[in-house]
Amino acid sequence: VVSTQSTGSSGINAEYGGTYESIAVSRELEYKRRKKIRAMIEDEKRHVASLPGVHSDEYQPSLEPGTINLRSVHPTYHSPILRAQPQEETEAALAKIKEWQDKIVEAKGTDRTALLQDMISEFSLVYITDGDPLFDHKHLMSVQATEALKLHGIARGVTGYMMLDLQSDEELEDTLVRISGCTWMPQMWAGGSFVGGWRDIVGKHNSGVLVDILGGVGIRSKLKGTYY
């Protein structure tokens, strides 16, 4: 008669990938990893709180413990580009964003095609969205494109980077659609050339092409030399 009695805990757990001891060790390592990431997140939040005039929402962590987002098995978000800049340079970049945003808003009711083309030529990288890219409800996929850029260290205040808020201006959105030939928002331009809408931004991020696009306009991606 062949016994059907269990052969013991090691036999049971072999089916699930290891012994009780090995599973306990794995859980302990995972706990330490998550604890380290939480500490990094808190450290980054304290650093961000000390930055002058920067929108804090753009500095929320890309990777909360236990989550995977857009190939972001990756330490918590920070912008080494922004950190490396002198404070005066960051403030000048933020002022330039505001200057162009105000200029485009004030020109409402006129043909803003030439003005938008000038803006696109003025900056190395232009990101166009409608409202807050993290909490906007008109273009629900804004979050994915914004998260992709965050993973590369792109944030307001980086020299050469412009983020234009459409502010629900349908006339402005129509003009941009005519210029780009793309109806998807957000949109991105690099070196005066159209990169694409949110699908293209996320796709180029996932394939690694975005690293080269940024490098081509003089912006070193945070992911350069890691995944790509």
C-alpha cells in the first residue's frame, strides 16, 4: 500500500519554491528592501521641500514600495539634472516657463500658430498637457506620459525644458493639433521635432528610444547606462 501521508514541510514547500527557512529569508530581504525604499522616499521628500519654487507634485515618488510602473523597478524618483543646476539657473528656467505660459494665454483670440512654433524652437524639450498632468481628468493618460518623463529626471526647472498647460483652451489645443498632426494629449517636442502624443512618449520610454532623444537635445537621462 502506498502511503498518501505528507512527506513533510520541506516537500510541501518545494512545490511553492523552497523550504520554510528559504521563504522566511526571502520575506526578510523583501522587508528590508521596502524599508530602504521608504527611507529613500522620505529623504527625497525632505529634499524637495527645500527646493525653491518647484511644483512638489512633480516630485512624488515614481515607485512606491511594492509597485511596478512602466519598467520602474528602480529607486525612488529624483532629478539629478535639477540637483546639479545652480539655484539661480533653476529659478531662471521656471521664470521662462511662466513667461511663455503667460504670453500664450494673453494671445488668446489671435492666431497663435507662429507663437507656438517659436516656443517649440526656443526650448530643447517641450511637454504640452492640459491641467495638472498628475491629477487632470480631461486627458486621463497624462499620468503615464508624466511618469515616463519623471523616470528620466525631467521636471519643471530643468534648463531647456518647457511644460505648457493648455488650461482647457480648446482653440489652443486645435492649433497644436494642426501643427503636430496628432490629436493625442499630452504631446512632446524635442529639438523642434515632434516626438508624439502620450502613446508615443510611453512607447519610446519602454523601448529605450527616449534616452537617445533626450541625449540628442543635450539632456542626459537619469536612465542612461541603467536599463538602456
